[in-house]
Amino acid sequence: MYKEHEVVVLRRDLPDFGLVSGDVGTIVGIYRSGGYEVEFAAPEGETLGVVTLGEDEIRRREPHEILHVRQVARAAG
């Protein structure tokens, strides 16, 4: 069970959202039925996506992991 505002790591690619396994997000909502709303944001704070994910699609950060930055495609519109 994760807590609101906990930082988590995506376990699989989500091409529809431009996200890849290893991207880091923050839990912004928890559903009683199971599942989490996870926000993925750029370093300056711009939200890149908010996605509903199951517990098996995210994981906790592990000791000695390093964060990595990458370019993402901007959504049209």
C-alpha cells in the first residue's frame, strides 16, 4: 500500500502518455477499490500526465538508484 504524495517509479511503458518504465511520479490520489492516481511532471513543475495505475504498475524507489532526465514529446494542442 502506498501513501498520498509518495514518490514512485513506473514499471512499464505507457506510450499513450509518453511515459516509459523508470519514469518517476507522485501519488496524488488513492482509490478505495485499489489503484492510484499518479502525476508525472517536468522538473519545473509542469504536469506531463496524471494516470490511474494499479499497484503492480508502480514500485518504490530503491536505495542507490539515480534519477535520469530525458526529453518528452509535448502534447498537441
